[in-house]
Amino acid sequence: MADWLKILGKEDSADTAKERLKLVLIHDRTNLNARVLDEMKDELIEVISRHVAIDAAEVQITMKHEGREQRLICDIPVLPK
């Protein structure tokens, strides 16, 4: 049944908890808390929007851990002209 829910785009609570734990561990390792990420997001929106039109409400910043590397991933939707 869990596979069926994933097909519909719904994750089970174990997967959700696992992803949240990963985020907590990544934030602990980098000393970046939610407040710092929000500040970075606000600053990125301000700077990038000076040059191109973006959808500020849809900007997402996440941390990803791959092996020994950590990545800051920014998803910034650009609006059409």
C-alpha cells in the first residue's frame, strides 16, 4: 500500500520522519539553523530580483547531504518576461 501512496505523491510517515531527521543532522553539521536559512533566502530573493523577475513565494532553499559533501540547493523560479 505504501508504494501505491507514493505513486499518488503521498509519502508514509516513516519516509517523512527520515527526511526530517536528515535535515536536522545536516543543519547540525553545518551550524545553519532555520533562521539562518530564512535570512539567506530573503537576501537571495532581494539580490536576484534586482536582475530578473522571480516568484519569491516559491523560492526554496534546502541542504542536501551526499556522502561527505553537503550542498545548499536553491530552487528559484524565474518568471517569464
